[in-house]
Amino acid sequence: MPFLLYGAYGYTGRLIADLAVARGLRLTLAGRDAGKLAAVAGPLGLDAVPLALDDPAALDAALADVPLVLHAAGPFSATSVPMVEACLRTGTHYLDVTGEIAVFEALAARDAEAKAAGITVLPGTGFDVVPTDCLAAHLHARLPSATALKLAIRFSSSASHGTAQTMVEGLGLGGTMRRGGRIVGVPPAHDSVEATFSGGKTATCVAIPWGDVSTAFHSTGIPTITTYAAMPAAAARVMKASRYLGPVLQSGPVQALLRGIVSRTVTGPDAEARERGRSLVWGEVTDGAGGRAVATWAGPEGYAFTADAALRSALAVLEGRAAAGFQTPSTASGADFALEMEGTSREDVA
């Protein structure tokens, strides 16, 4: 069945639209800017609906005839609420590609509303957080007594414009982890771990506030969760220095300056970078009594993976694979879902 892709002219939205057409899927494209929307929809031969998120009546009308919305317009901290509320009013499944912890938690809090409306609410259908969430679920199945989870990621490409804008918003806000079942604030780069990724590549990974601080808990119930990313030592030092620069980095002038730099300079990886890039995930669970399990996942470059995973997630929901209510990728489609995408693999190493 056709569904609606909102944010179709953004970097990730365009990748999803291109891939959908290549696979013979006919989507309806939507977004606020009619001109940018037409520039994408016309060459692809797809219907387009100019649509503003601050117009509830227009949202309801646009969603009335589609079974599902795939929302790709960030930052989701600003855009997810009006779209989710429209989906609840119209009985339309909601999926997005966010990686924002606060958005995951806000949507999880609407589980009862989603069940009452008979819809699936499934955020994080891209690299944030399909492979990490599925690896967490896989590790928990191997060690059901697990009380602590560590997940580390390694990228091989640059960020898109939207991702970079979200990163700017988070500068100076500190780190985040889950401790004792609760999400708590921690200093930036408060911890590190040596992770050996697929292919034997070992890297020092520094704690970051990745989406699994939220989602992995909902998927597994593991009470202590820390997420990490491989990065150069200089970048880790900058993160630690930001502990003392929070108010400055969050000030209006600095935020405006950084957003302007992103707008002028960040475009996202090109086709060649997406083709040659790889994404790696390492995960470890422990139970405090000597039990331990470790596994790795490898797959395509993050944005290429996101387009594939988001489309497959939408089709899985339309096929009835996911229950109504708030879902994570693994609760919706199982721990092996991250292996359904082309070019992926998983290995148990301990």
C-alpha cells in the first residue's frame, strides 16, 4: 500500500524516496516547502503534498487516505509531536528515523494512546537505532540475567545537514546513560571502553548519549545502559572540555553561529562515500555474577542503511508484523531484523 514520506527533500528523505522508486514502491511525498518538494517528486514521478506541521486540519486531511507516515524531517524534538498527534487522530501508523533520546521517551509515554488508536508508533527505524537495538535484544536473549549493557558504534562517513543540526542542539547539554532503570545525566565523555569490532578492528570508544539509552531498556529491561562511539583522541578531549563550556555552547549567539556554519558547509556523504562506507556495532552484556556475552554487527554506511531499514520497517508494519502501541525495532520485527538489510552480518564473539 502507498504511504506518506514526510521530509522527502531532506538528505535522508531523498535517499528513502530514491530507493523506494528503485524498488517499485509508490509513495506520496510531503514537506513544508512546495518548491523543494516538487523538485524531488517530479523527476521520480510521485505525488506530492505541500504540508505544514503547524496546520492540524491539513495534516488530518493528508493522513486520512494513507495507512502510514514515515517521518524524516528533523530535528524530531520539534517535529515529532504534531505528526504523532495527527497520526493518533487519524489512526495512521507513525514511523521515523530519529535518534533523539527525549523523543523516544516521549513516544514511549504515548503507548496507551497508540494502542487505543490501533496504530504502531515506531521511532528510530534507521541506523539510529535498528542495528544497536537489535544487537541489544540478541545479547539479552543470550544472557537473560543481564543487568548491564554496553553498546559502541563506529562510523566511516560524515553527518548529514539534519544530523549535524541535532548535534549542535545537544552541545553543552552533557551526557546521558541509564542507571538503575532511570535515565540520568552524566558529564560528557564520562566513560570509555576498548571495543573490538567486526574484522578485528579495536578502537577506544567514548561515552555518548545514543538513542539506545532509551530504546534498549524498552526492548530488554536491562537497567544499566551506556552507549559509546569510536572517535579520535582530539574529539574526546573536546567533549571533555565541553563540560566547562555548557552555558556558552547553549547560548543563543553561539547556537545561531554554529547552525549557520552547518547550513553553509554540511551536506552529508556523497554516493561514493555511501557506497564504500561501513558501519560497525559492538555490544556487551554482563550480569554481575560472572555471566558475559559479546557480539558484533557490521553493515553498510549509516545513511545507506537508514534508507533500506526505514523502508523495510514501513513495509513490515503494513504487513502486520508489528503490534499496536510504542515499539522499538526489535520489539516490532525481532532481534534478527538488522540482518534483513543487504550487506549485514552478526557474530557472537564471547
